[in-house]
Amino acid sequence: SSSLTEVKEFVKRLRRQTDLCNMTKTVRALLSNTTTVTVLRSGLHAVFSEQSLHVTKNLFRDKFRNPKKRQKNIQFKCLKNLISSLTSSTDIRDLLSCFSSDLQTFVIKPSRTKEAFKKQASDFMLKWNLLLSTVGKILTINRTDSFG
């Protein structure tokens, strides 16, 4: 029984690793085409000026009504930093380094305890996935050329 559980966990990890490798290959191919990157960057900049993304911003803010506890929209900061780094480099290692640096600054360093880190990391991931889903929907519906 325990061996079966371990095998299932191993298969899950292997699938995640394979998914990440395939995603990396796809992203590298897209980033090597400067025209695609330019169109994508302009689409992403347009997304930030549209009203539909403001609904997501408001959703993040509504969770913290107390000004002392209000979230600083770190997901938006990370996404904007990632988009601005697309201007200077399309190397996936540079983009991952930028994102890693933001995670270090906004999620890992502010956490004082293991429990605080878990809470901060899970909150970040939930909101990051929501933000990327919203951006993906906007690009798909309104900016099909940017979505590729």
C-alpha cells in the first residue's frame, strides 16, 4: 500500500517535470522570435490599461479591508517586472532570474516563520494563478494576435 502511494507521487512529480520541460521548450521557441515578443509585449501593455483587469485588482484588495493588512498587489508587481524584462532580454534564464528575485523579495524574505511562509506562498500562488488566468482570457478574447 505504501509502495503504491510512493509510486503515485513519483508519477505526479514526473508528469509535472515533463510538463515544465515542454512548457520551457515552447516558451524558448516563442521568445526566439522578436516579432512574436514585440506583439506579445504590446498586448500585455494593453491589458494593463483595460478595465477588465481592474476587476481582478479590486478582488485582491477586497480581501484586506484594514489598511495595515492590505496586500500590495505583489502579483502585479511581479508581472510588470517580468514584462519589463522582456524589453531587455528574451532569454528564459533571465526571465526566470527576474521572477525568482521578485519571489525572494516579496514572498520569501518577508516570511518570519515556516507557517507564515506557507501562508504567504499559498496566497501568492492562488492570486498569481488568478491573475494569469485573467490576463490569458483578456489576451484570448480581445487581443488574439498577442495570444498567438
